[in-house]
Amino acid sequence: MNIKKILYITLGCVGVRLGALGAVLPLLPAFPFLLLAAFCFGRSSEKLNTWFTGTRLYKDNLESYLQGKGMPKKTKVRIMITVTLLMSIGLPMMRQVPVGRTVLCCVWIFHLLYFLFGVKTIQTGIQPEPQGE
């Protein structure tokens, strides 16, 4: 096993752990960590990639986005609120760094615009089946 593969597996495992925590804790976003895990497992091991894409964590948080279908509204809102809260903590800490505040604000605005207009919103729940004759 080469060092690159070991690094990908390690980062993938860290991503799964942090993503699982993020799925439960409101201030830790699960989405970027699960994307990291998907990327790393896809590069390192077919067996780990198959396992990860079969987990409920993957199916609930990433599957529809990676298939190009979009994200549930609840997930999008949770991500936007989490990032807004974290950025609002960082903004006053950069009081003496006006360039840093500007960059932080630009990243926050881009993030909101991306999730509002760049990521499709999909409906969740069970759709009623059409009635037959």
C-alpha cells in the first residue's frame, strides 16, 4: 500500500467521523466533510467507496447532490445557517484586519448565493402515487 492511498483512507475516515458529528451537532456542517470522505474513498479503495456510498449518512446528505438532482430545502437551510453563524463569530474577531473582513463577507455572500441559486432544491417526502382507473 503506498503512502498516497493511506493518506486518502485516513482523510476519508476523518471526513466520515466529522460528517457524522456534523449530522448531529448544529454548528458543525456535515456536507463538506462527507464530500471529503466521498472524494478520498473514491480515490483510495473501491471497497471503502462502495461501503460509504451505501451508508445512510451518504444517502441522506450527499447522494442527491452528487447525482445533480440538488438538495432538500432543510439541508440547504441548515448549511446556510451554520456558515452564517460561524462567519458572524469570525467577523468581530477580524476588527483590526479590514481586508480579512472584506474577504470573509465576500465568501459569505458567495456561499449564500450559491446555495440559494446554484443548488437545486428538491422535494422530500413521499409523493402520492397516481390513481388508476
